[in-house]
Amino acid sequence: MFDNFKKKLSGIFKISDRQETLKKSEIEDAVREILLESDVALETAERIISDLDRYMADPKKRLTRSELKSTLKRSIESILNSNPVSKDILHPDKKPYVILFLGINGTGKTTTVAKIANYLKKRDKRVVVAAGDTFRAGAIEQLALLCGKVGAEIIRHEAGSDPASVAFDAIEHARARNLDYVLIDSAGRMQTNRNLLEEMKKMKRVAKPDLVLLVLDAMIGQDAVQQAQTFMKEISYDGVVLTKLDTDARGGAIITIADQLKKPVYFIGTGQEMGDIMEFSPKWYLDRILPEDGK
């Protein structure tokens, strides 16, 4: 995972096998090019370059490879840690804890709902899932199938029914049975569909979620940021789930999302199986793109 990004960054430190230090002029263009090729937005890349500049205020100053690597790592780490997760999902202060998932078709949102249901169940949490994407019969069937695989309860209505009523029934079901979590899927609508956006807003008013997560596809890179910014104008959310990282050849989308959206990444999808999801860790990410020497 992120092998291409890691390889390119590592190449900076190998400009010459005999060269012990690197000139400023040799560094900035190389770092900028690699970041842009790896789906880091220009504005974010320039922020990282500015951090390097501060460490190389003297244009004649030369950095060792170790110093350059540490400087890059600190800069990216500061971006990733600038919006820390503020809600402890595994130790909520109320029951049921309601999580609403937003996102457009193709991001892996419905699969992500089932994956997080599985994640919680494996930690002995009691979960019910609301099949709130009532505009697509296929989405209801898909979620029912996935919930069956992971052993999670599901509340579903007929296709075309009111999504808010599905969310309401799931929350009442959880309250009556003292369940820990309600996970609400929503229609994977395009951001420009006004009627569907209004339905989503209604669902949020009715469900009063404790956490709203926007599901984004890492493979679409900077387009994911544009999607998120459009949603932000219409419906507020607390954080991001980034999917398909196992197929993300470039690897820089996480940095752009953290810098541009000012929202934390709560979970990342790392594969196709139900167990392939994890809480995001900046350290985990940094260890993969800028590993310690010898790793």
C-alpha cells in the first residue's frame, strides 16, 4: 500500500550515492513534483515546501538526507494531526449512539456501513443498521446481504419509502432493546440533486445523529475534496471515511483531505473483505510513506 508514493519519496534521498548532503535547489522541485503526482493538492504541496524553506532559510544551507526526511515527516504529520478525532466511537456517552453515513454512489458507502457494523460487533457492541437508501432497491438488498454476513440486525422498508422513517424506526428499535449503535445508510445521491439533498437533510433532522461521516473514494484523488466541499455547503459532517486505499496507487489523497477539509479521517478501508477497515492513524500512514531507514 502506497508503494509508489514511498518509492518516489525515497528517491529524493538517493540523488547520488556519493553525495552526503543535498542543496535547497535540488530539493524543492523534486518534492513538489512528487507530491503533485501523488494526488497532493498544489496548495497543500506548497505548504509542505514552505515548511522546508523554514528549515533551509539560508539558500546555501545543505541538509543531510536524514534531516530532509525528518523535516518532510514533521510537516506531513502536522497536517494530519491538525484536525484530531474528537469523538471516541468505541466509548460513547449515550445509547444508542447514532452514526449517519453520507456519500455519493460508487464510494463504497453501503459496504463501509456493513464493515463498521462488523468492526463494532467484533468489539462486543450491539448494532442495528438502517437501510436508508430507499431510492435504490439494489442498495437495500446489498446492505441486507452484507448485514447477514456480519450478523448485524437491519431495519428496512420498501424501496421508495421515506428514508427518515427508516432511520426513526431503527433508532426506536435500538432504544427498545438497549442496543449500543444505530448505523444509518443514506442514498448515494449526486450533490446536485436538490430533492435528494433535501431528503438527506430531513433524515438528519429526524435522526439527530451523534456523528455524521462522509464516505470518500481515495482513488478519485482531488475530486474527493471537491465532493466533500460541496457536501459541506449543504450538510455539515464531522469527519471522513476514506475507502479503497488498497487500490490507491498515488497515496497522497489523505494529506490533501486533512489539509483542505479541516476534518479528521475516522476510518480507512484497506481491502475488499468485511474486516478490511481500521481507525485511521497518522503514524500508521507516515510509517508507510516515510519509513525509518531499513524498513
